[in-house]
Amino acid sequence: MIVDATASQANLTNVFSLNAVAADVWQYIGDKEFTIEQLIAYVCEEYDVDYEVAKRDMEALVDEWIGYGLVVNE
């Protein structure tokens, strides 16, 4: 689960629930910059998943996170 805790109190207006893989990827990126390719490689290695499946899933996940404002595309 992701909660906005940038203020002195947690803002529970927007709470984002993540499945196990998405939560693992979120932990993996932490607060560092990342590329889709890095996420694809990570998921392929950690979960023994086909490249094309990981690519499709990571692109969809990052697009969703961008849409919610959780990450920015620079």
C-alpha cells in the first residue's frame, strides 16, 4: 500500500494498493531514478518471467503509476 506521507500527517485521501510483484518493484526502485529496461530485467531475473511478458506488465504498471502521479516521466 502506498500512502502520501509528505506532510506531518499521512494523507489517507489517496491510498494505492499494490499486488505482491508491484510492491516488490516499488521497493526495488526506492527513491532512485529508473528505466523501464531496468524494471524488466529485474522482474525477469526475480520471477523467471519471459521478457515480452515483463515488458508488457512493467510498461502498464509504470503508466498506471504515472497516471496516479506516483512517478514522473522525465
